[in-house]
Amino acid sequence: MGLRVDEPRAGGSGNSNDGNTARRAFRSPAEFAAGTGVDQELIDRVGTVLQAVSCLHRLDIDALSAYCRRTAELYVERYMSSTLHKLLSHSAAVVESCHLPIAQCQQRCRECDICVHMTQCDCHDSRLSVLSV
């Protein structure tokens, strides 16, 4: 698969675990299952849940809850991380409580982050400090 997992990034900016790594892994579930030793059906189902909670469409909360519950039942014989537990046990409640689809909220947060970053860059620009002297 050619995935770099848990490798530190240059400059100390975190590690190689990001959304691109996850998308590549879930894109070929058979290969991902063979490499990790996890049942392919479980990998398919977790990938589906991740796509569902990050889509721009309204979701059927009851169907999502049932799908997550069935996926969690497949995971009984393995240790479930707290992140996976939150995804499978609480995603239906989170989606239900949001007025907008989660992906729209994420997009607006990214736009706000960009605005804040641009404002900070403008305030700390070296040209401004030279002009104000």
C-alpha cells in the first residue's frame, strides 16, 4: 500500500497520520485487511461510517445508529480504541444534534481558520513594522 504510519514529520509538525493516509487505507479494504489482520467486513463498515459522518447530506439517524451498533458488535473480539468507540457509539447522537451536516460545519471552521491566519499574517508583516517606524 505504501502507507507511512506514525512517522514523524520534518520540522516537528506532527506525524504522518492524516486524512490522506486514512482515505488510501480504506480505498483498498482487502489489502488493508491483509496488512492489519483485521476482518475486511469490519474495515468496510468503519470506512462507510467515516464517509457517512463527513458527507454533506442529511442522514437517517436510526439507520446510522443501527449500522454503527452492528459494526461495534463485529469488533467485540478486539480492543476498541476510545476514538473508535466515540465514532461507533456516539456519531448518531452528534449528527442528530447538528443543525447542519458535519462536513458543512467543518468547511466553515476551515474558512474561519484561514481568515484568522491571514489577519495575523497581515498584522505581523515585516513591511508594516518598517513603515510604522
